[in-house]
Amino acid sequence: MFYVSHDRNDETPEAKARWFQSLSVEERMDLFCEFTELILAINPGIAEKRDVRSLTGRVCVPSRKSG
């Protein structure tokens, strides 16, 4: 069942991960393609970028809390 929520707890990384995992492989790939098209529409030259570096500490990785 789909609904609109106004609860901040539904915006946690864990809630978003659960939502993403609930999608089928086809739905995940469709979403990936849509994000790719959006990025390319905003910045068409991004595909030609070659001077990229890792941004250590800038990626948020959700994890399970023990206890």
C-alpha cells in the first residue's frame, strides 16, 4: 500500500534502503536510468570528465546499530 507520509522517521537512510530493496530488479534499473538521464540533462559534460578524485569521508553509508 502506498501512502504519503509526513513523518521524519520515514526519511532515515534505513527507511530509504528498505524502500529501495522492496523494488524489483527492473524497477531499480529504471530508477538508475532515470537518475542517469537527470544527471546528464543537468550536466551534459559530466560523462567526459576524466580528472575525478575520491572524496574520502563524503559518502554516508547506512549501518545497523548493535543493541
